[in-house]
Amino acid sequence: DVTEAEQVFDHMRQERRNNERQQAKRSKLASALAKISRQPVADINITAVRVSLELAKTLLPQKEHQKLLREARATLREAEWHAMSRQERLERASINAGRDACKQPPPQPNAFTCQPYTDDDLLK
């Protein structure tokens, strides 16, 4: 009975340590993501941010850290944009501007829906 109780106690202690380690990892990751959002874009290590965001998918509760993750993703996009060559940024901006300019106009209403109303129709 004593050895079984000791085994249960050791198991509980190990679980507590594992939980503490997981919580420490979560805190460290959340801190790193918060720090990324405050860094100048030119100083950001894009690969490290990508890895941190991948880890965040499994380690951080999405609802609790939603704003932090959104800010880190936006910072990553900005850093990736900054890391591109000027020519590549120009090409992408040109493509996006062309795509926006070439959108089809909204459909015009049919002639059937634009029938004039009589005074009696309007008074109903």
C-alpha cells in the first residue's frame, strides 16, 4: 500500500512538473510573440517568427491570445514585404492594383425591375 501510494504521488508530481513546463513554454512563446510586434521590421528574423507562429498553433490557446497572434501575423507579413526586393514589391503592388482596377462592375438591374409605378401603385 505504501509503495502504491508513493507511485501515485510520484506520478502526480511528474504531471505537475510537466504542466509547469508546458506553462513556462506558453509564457515564453507569448512573450516572444509580444516582443516581435514591438520590434522594428528590419530587425525581425522571419524564420523565427514563422516557427513561433507554428508553435503557437499547438501551445497557445487561440481564444486567449487571439490579438497577440493577429499582431504577430501582421508583423510577419510586414517583415516579409520589407525583405522583398524593390522590384518584387513593385510587381506585386502592380498586380494587386491591376486586379482591383479590372474587377467587373456590379450587374445592372434588368429592365423588368425598373417599371414605372402608377400613382395608385404608390398609394397602396
